[in-house]
Amino acid sequence: MNIVRCISCDGYGWFEEDGDPSDCDWCGGIGYVYRGADGADRRIPPGDYEQVAARLEQLEQERLRDLGYTGEARRPWEQKIRRQRQGTQD
């Protein structure tokens, strides 16, 4: 089965209603689903997560690039905005 971005939450895995976040009911909070040959989407069972982890990570990186994210993750003390708030500069 092919793994695709959840069309319900668009890969976010959750919704925020009235300030209260909740997992997407369709994908179970992971942002991706199996799409069968019949075109039907099915939730990825937790027992499959280990098998599909690398593919999910790849899809998530692609989703972030689609949103315009181009950098690498940084630890909080490496983030420029946090250093500025603490009164330190580059």
C-alpha cells in the first residue's frame, strides 16, 4: 500500500478547535494514511509504525519543504530568536 498525506488534516495530525488541540480522527494523529489500490484511505495501524518510520519521516520532510521550511532543526540554545530574548547575540 502507498502512504499518502491525510486529506483530513493535511499532514498535521491534529486540529485545534476553540484553543483545544485534538488528534485527527482519520489518521490517528500521525498525518499520513495507507491508500489502497482501490483508492480508499486507511489508518496506519500502530503495529506498522516501525516498518514505515523511514517513509513517514521522508514524507514529513517533503511536507515541511512544501510549507517553505528549508532549514535543519536547531536546539533551543542555537536558535537566534531565543538568544536575542536572553540578551545575547550571534
